[in-house]
Amino acid sequence: MGIGHALLGLLEAGPRHGYELKRAYDERFGHDRPLHYGQVYATLARLLRNGLVTETGVEPGGGPERKSYAITDAGVTDVEQWLLTPEKPEVYLQNTLYTKIVLALLSGRDAASVLDTQRSAHLEVMRELTRRKSGGDLADALICDHALFHLEADLRWLELTAARLDELARQVAE
């Protein structure tokens, strides 16, 4: 997700200061990766330069002045276009795990143990996500479900690869 588009979308509710945007972003989207203040202000500077936001005021504070930002009509149009543009589906035709399996086979190592170790790691993360999901709100549950479905697909691939490991070993040896 583009941070700029997320900040623009949050600004559609009304003008906000940078620290308010960071807090709103972190509450909605940043559970695992909260934004750094530098990211927020660098992104706001870019959005301002591109005419997607405007400064609506400056308030003195105990520290630096607090600028308030609002989305412009061009910013609203940009968010709308972004929302209506489908994300490119991720296709994992070449990934690190496949490379590890082939290299284990090429080097005479136990590829099955590579698969078993990965399966254990996937299951542990799935347990953590399931615990998190049961204790969170609907937004957190949806995020966890997305990750869990991807991990389930990975597990299916691990099982299929384990079932075909002898055949793959023969083909790699040729």
C-alpha cells in the first residue's frame, strides 16, 4: 500500500496535523509496521509539492509548529483513481523456498528436512496470527485472514513438493 494514498484517504475525513495522520495510520494500517514521523512528513511534503494536499494552518506548540493539511480536489481524484485501479496479483513463479529445495537436492542435502523446517515455521506464524485474530477487532481479523490464506497456500505447496520430492530429485540430477 502506498503511504501517500493512505494519508490522502485519511485526509478525506478532514484536515489533520502530521502527528494525527501518523496516529490514524498506525491505528488502521500500521499494527506490524508503524510509520516513522519522518516518513509522514516527507510524504506530506511530496503530496504538497504535487498539489494533492494543501496547508490549512499552522499552530504554535511547545515544540515545532504544527501544520495542518487538507486534501485538494486533485488529491481526491488521485485517491479515487487509486482505489479503482486493481492491484497486480502477486505471482510467485520463482521464490527463495523453491531455490532452497533445488539447491539442497543439487548439493546432496536433505531437501525433505528443508521442507519440514519451513512447514514448522509456517505453522508457528499461523498459530500466532490465529491468536491475534481471536483477540482483535474485525479489521485486524481481516488482515490476519489475508495472511493466513497466503500461508495456507504455501503449506499446500510444501505438501505437494514433499510428495513430488523424489521426482524433482531425479529431474535435478539430470
